[in-house]
Amino acid sequence: MLSRPAFGRANGVDACGWKRTMGLGALALVLFLVTSGPFVAPHDPSMIDLVNRLQSPSFDHPLGTDHMGRCVFSRLIHGFRVTPLAAFIVVALAAATGTAIGLVSGYAGGLTDSLIMRVVEGFFVFPAIAVALVLAAVLGLGMGATVVALAAVHWAEYARVVRNLTLAEKAKPYELAARAAGISPLRILFRHLLPSMVHPIAVLATFSLSWAILSFSGLSFLGLGAEPGTPEWGLMIAEGRAFMRDHPRLILVPGLTIVAVVILFNVLGDSLRDRLQ
């Protein structure tokens, strides 16, 4: 008797295959542009040419020029070495800090856990972007200050997730046996507990990239992220808004790029979550 094919599968391809393929392809494209941007861009993104300012798209300038005569396409490509790269650093710092704190909180329990979680809950009282805005203003202008500010408000999400996972894992028989055998807490944390959390942390980090890109671009738009003249997408929107009526491409091009990259990272996160469930 022939069995019916599983719903959502056709010719051996699972229903979520397109999301995984699109997500991995997007990640590969972003990594390629991050590492090879200067070789792909046709012009120096900082080269000013006032004679050719606000030119329409042409063969030499595929997306035209901005108010300083700089090639919009070259600045957009170089932006992959600024915005997504800054987002990667933000997520890496937040994930490392939050994971370490969450492990300690969940494993220690008692008063230590209560104190740490009160601090974590305090970070969720205020909007993260508002706190990051204040921190960035205090730390000063520049990408470094903005990255630190965003990481400083985002680690709490990782701490809460990892703490809950730690509480669940340390109650399992193999962890109880490890503690009974006298294995050191550090070995239990990093050899037993942490490896079991890699998948959920990776999924959370993928979704965090979207938040970090939007937040970094937003702060740059407000003048607290990338320094003036840097080919950063949020800053490109801020510089082009004065000319948006006659030259809407100056804000549409970087804006749509941000939207596309955020959507693709969300698709990658969905595919990872479906794959690792």
C-alpha cells in the first residue's frame, strides 16, 4: 500500500526550504559586500564632485549622485561595511554579555538570581532605543559610542532567555548527576549547559541583527551614529531628506536597502527557528 507524501513536501524539498535558501543567500550576499565592497563600488564613496551634483542615474553613476556629487551606488555598497558590520558587533557584544550574565544568574539561583533579574527587568521598563539614544549622546559622536550604547541596552534580552534555559537545563538528571559527582561549576556551565543553548541563542541573534540595523541607522539619522560624510544608510537618508521632493531616490535607495536587509535577516531567523525546532 502506497503511503501519502507528507504535507508541505514536494520532490524531497521541505516547505521551509525556500526560506532557508533565501536567508542563507542573503547572508552570503551581505558577507560578500561587507568584505568586497571597495572592489564592487565603481567610485570612491567620499569623492566630492560639485560640478556633477544631483545628477540622474547614468551608466557611470547607476543611482546618480547626491548633493555633493558623490556616487550614490558606491556609497550604498560601502554602506554594507558600516551598517551591517556595526550590527554584527552590537549583537556579538550583547549576546556574549547577556549569555554570561544569564548563565550565572540561572545557575546561582537564590539572592544572586533575584538581584540580577531585577536589574534585567529594569532595562525592559524603558524603550531600548530611547535609552540607547541617551547613552549615545552621553558617550559622544561616533560609531564606537553608538555600538557600545546599543549593546548596553540589548544584553538584557539575552540574559533573560539564557537564565530561563539554564533553570530548565540544570534541573535535568544529567546536570544533577554532574553536580553530585563534584564537577566544578565552570565546567558544568561551559561544557554542559552552554552547548545546549547554542541553537536558541543563534536564532535570537539572527533576529537581533534586524533590530540592530534599524537602531544603528536610526541613531545615525539623528546624528548620533556614524560621523558626517560616512557612507552609512541612515546618514544617507538624513543628508538626502532636504532634496527628497525633487530627488526622492536619495532617501528611497538607502531606505529600501535597510528594509530589504531587515526582511532577509528575519527570513533567515525564521528558517533557523523552523530548522532547529
